[in-house]
Amino acid sequence: MTYELFDFGDGKGEVPAHRHSFGGGMVANTAYVAPSVFIGYKARIFDDACITEAVIVTANAWIYGKARIRGTTRIDGGDVS
């Protein structure tokens, strides 16, 4: 996996991250996002968050901490931790 350094704005500075292949949102290498999950280009997934199944994350949503999201959930913005 190729990665770049990205600052998620959480006070931790730049961390290794990559663009998700389905939607292009930024995902920290410490987080897990399944290939079936759509992460919109402006969405941010970081820390130890885990997203699986058919989740859709759009807008400026931030998912972080130890968040666990699965099923057919749709998140259209805001913070989830």
C-alpha cells in the first residue's frame, strides 16, 4: 500500500495515510475501512476506527477513536468516535 503523510486536524500532526479506493476519502493507516465501504473525498477516517460491510460516508464526516460502524449505515457529516 502506498501512503502519504496527512494531518487530520486532531492535534497529532501528520500521520501515514492513504486515499480509499472507493470514493477517495482519506484514511489513516491505523484505521480499517473495507473495500466495500464508500468514503467520500472530503471524509476523514483515523485513529483506530473500523468500518465494514456496506457503509456510506459522505460530506465532511470524521470517524475516529475506537468507532466501529457496520451494516448498511449512511453517515452524511459530523463526527463519530
